[in-house]
Amino acid sequence: MTLLPEGGASFLFWSPAASKAAIEVENKGLFQLDSKEHGYHEGLLAGIEAGDRYMVVIDGKTKIPDPVSLYQPEGVHSQSEVVDLSRITRSVAAGPGREVGGLVIYELHTGTFTPEGSFEGIIKKLDYLSALGINAIELMPVAQFPGTRNWGYDGVYPFAVQNSYGGPEKLARLVNECHKKDIAVILDVVYNHLGPEGNYLPAAGPYFTGKYTTPWGSALNFDDRWSHGVRRYFIENALMWLRDYGVDGLRLDAVHAIWDFGARHFLAELSDHVAGLNRLTGRNHFLIGECDLNDSRYITSAGEGGMGLDCQWCDEFHHALHARLTGERQGYYSDFGTTSHLVDAYNNAYVYDGRYSEYRKRIFGSSAKGIPGDRFVVFTQNHDQAGNRMLGERTGTLLGFESLKLAAGVMFVSPFIPMLFMGEEYGEKNPFLYFTSHGDKDLITAVREGRKREFADFIGKGEPPDPQSPQTFKRSLLSWDIDGDDKKQKLLAFYKKMIELKKTHPDLKPGGRDHVRAAEAANGDMVVIRSAGLTVLINFSVKSGNLPVAGGPSGSCNILLYSAHQRWGGPVSEFASLLDEKGSLMIEPQSIMILSD
């Protein structure tokens, strides 16, 4: 529903099987639409205003909410509400226009980030985030989902902003306030499936296909009969967030589950449309893909036969680091655990780049050679890696204090784009659990049972927390208990310093990877990373170790940062004491040292 400057509204509805369609507006009657080619029905509706509520009527009998609804004030089963999108667009200032390689991203879940669980709650924390030093927030999905508690991947109205978070105007206000503080906004969107509850799209048209399946539900129809309407639907969705809400970039969920074997992949078409928007507006919008295939085609340009995404999450960096620090070998962690895996992640981005994966029992991955570091996003944790554990443990629970600093340092000195998960910067110990608030009893049971099956590799003793319980959600809220806790304050200060170095030191900025090389040392207990102007020493061992370094702290090298220093809550007070009579540096257990030539 698009409001017109001269009054009234235009409406476009896609339903190929419908012989006729109409709009039923509360207190204003029925408006018949004209049937057009390719399955579309459209019309001009006089007297329609913002705030009017309506339903779509198909063939005079089936009533559904609008598939392109911008707002569902009463939830997924009720009327849609007319929104003045042009007013929202006018309220948002242009974003910082930052290149994706310069981002320091902070992933957050709107409902659990603050006690308010809303966009307004996030706004109240923007000064904190600015002081932390991040320059982009990544919102987990905000498209309307059933109830008030959900990760967002069960959304069923891709164009509608979640009512319990504050709706369209509050999202626009958040984007605007972020831009005022030079913070970019990335929105997580789901184009591989939709949730089951409140999903009325099948009544409208062939949005789904039986040709493929996904782990989460029916696959969307990007290459079957009538797929042109589905492709247009999701491309327009992406453009709406970027163009009308002023969002700077999109994180595309599980792109490996977007099934399309047509001549031109949906993602390549989407990338072209975003590039066109960039040319039109002069702004730099970007697309980040989540993909677990280690397939460089997703971040290769369409002209070179790829999908044209700007960058992608690099899960294997996390897996290599996590397995090395925790010793866990369950599930996909069985493919990792040695220091050499992390060295491979530093040097090659993908650990499994065409080699045999014991976990998958096959040759896996492709080479990322020649692809710059600013095409990869790395992290020590994210919503998946915490929430897909039975107890939702964060690294703040799994690792000790020195290892938390070490993990952060390992991420920030990588040649990739760093991403934090909310609360990690001070060692949040509250879990991030999987939670829902469905209204369908059968679905509630199915989710509970499916949760047990899907993550059986990680389930230990006892039962997983009930996703449907409000208490599961409450346990996942950030505690924000930083004041009065010396270790949390020291860890937070360490993160601030690392972010500052990442943003300002030329050798730490993501980009070309040829000048940065990592190597094992001390029988796999240590890693040495060298670039043009930096040397980084990493000790994973629980014992101190020595490494010869040209110059040393008393020579031509300066220590920019040492996680074991007292400033960061460590045991070391004097740098001079680190140099032995042979000119080697002593590195404390589970610590990282950054030396500048």
C-alpha cells in the first residue's frame, strides 16, 4: 500500500491463481483491484490514509493480511496497517557511507540487548556503543514474527517491522540516531525461508517450491513456475530497507539455502539492483552473506561468474579459535583444534579450502586466494555459536579472563572485518538461548522436539531450556553489570584499545592479505604474525614461552599492547622484565603481544 502525494493510495498485489482481488478497509469498504498480466492485481484507492487497517480479499472469499504489509500492529494474524513510508524516508539522515572494509560491527538482538527490548532501548545505549568504538550495529531480523519473543528468523512479513520492538517509525528513528553518531546500520534479512505461524503467503501465490527443502521450512521459489513474482518481492524488500529506511547494509541469512538453479542466480540479480541503487544515490550500500560452504563464488563479482556479495561471514575462523581455546571437539569442532587450523584461517580465510573434512566425510571448500581480507567478517562468538549450544553459553562463561582477552586480540589482529556479539566486550555471562513465543500448540511441540534433534551433537546431560518459556527469554537479557567488577571493566577497556588500534593502525586494517603471514612456533603453542610494520606474538599455552624477536622491547620494536599487562588486569608491570639475556621475549600464558617496528 503506497500513499500518494495527491491523496489516496495505490495498491499492487501478486496472486497468479486469483481471478479477482480486492482490499477491505476498516470503516471504508471494499475496493476492487484490476487484474493485470503476470499475476498482478492493482488499483487506486481513494480516501486511504496512514493508520487505516485493511485485509486482502482473494476471489471474494479468502481474507489475508497484506503480504507486503509495512506494519502488523496486532500481530501476524490480524489486519495490516497503512504506513506513510515517504514520511519515514524523510526522517532518516544519510548514513556515514563507510566502506565495508572499515567496519567494526556489533551484532545485537533488539529484544535482549536492553531491559526495554525495543529500538528506543538501543538508542539509549548509542553513547555507550560510540565510546566502545564500534562503527556499525547489525540488528538480528526485525521483520514481523509471531508473539514478542523470537530470534527473528521465524518472520512471516518481510516488509513489516516487528510491532513489539516499536514498529516502522521507531526503527527509522534508530537508524537516524545511529547516523547522527556516525554508526552504520546493518539489518539481518532472511531470504531462504519464512516462519510457519502467520505465514499467509501460500494463500496469495506460489511463493514456495517443493523442488527443494531447507532445515527450517519450505524453500522459497526463485527458479520454478511463477518465480518472477517471488524474485521481485524479495528484491523490492531489500531495496526498501536500504532506500526508504536508510539502512546501510544487509546481512543475508544462510545464502547457501537460497536455492536457485536458473540462468541468473537471485543473489547476483539482487547485487546488481543494490549496485544500481548505489549509483543512483551516491551512497555505499553493501551486502554481507552468511554461507557455510567455503565457496568464494558468493563474494566474486557477477562479471566473473559469482554472486557479487561484498563480503561474507567466515565461520571457520571462529571454529578454529574456539576449538583451540576450549578443547571442544563435538560436532563440526571435530575438524578443528590445532594451532595450525588457526594459522590457516589467518593465511587463507577458509581452513577447508579443498581438503578432506573428517566431519563431513568429503573434500570440502574452495580457495580464497587473491580475495582481500575485507571480504570476510570474523568473530569470537555470534548469536548462532552461543544460541545453538544447549545451554547458550557465551565465551564469557566458557573461557577464563586471560583467554577472553586473547580471543579478542586474535580477532582484531586478523586481516579481516571484526564483529562483536552484544556483551562480549565486558564478558557477559548470561546465556543467549533459543526462545520463541508461538501461539500454535502443535508448532510449540515441534519446535521443542526439533531443538533436541538438530543440536544433538552438542546436548549433554539434562534437557535443553524450553524455547517457549518466558524465563528462557529473560535469562538471555544482557546483565550490564559492569560497574564494580574490575575484570569486566578491564576487559571493556582492552576491547576499546583493540578497536582503536584496528581502526587506526594501517597494518591492522582489512585489505590485501599478501603482506600478512602467520606461522606456528614453540611446537604449536604459539603463533607469530608478521606484517610490514607489526609483529604479533600469541601464546595459547597455559605456560609462559619465549620467542626471539628482532629489536625486542628495548630495541627498535615498541610494545603497542600486551594483554598480560597490569593495565588490562594481567600480572606484568614492567616491559623490560620480558627480555631475557638471549634477546628473546617472554610471553605470559594465554596472552597476545603486539609489537611495532
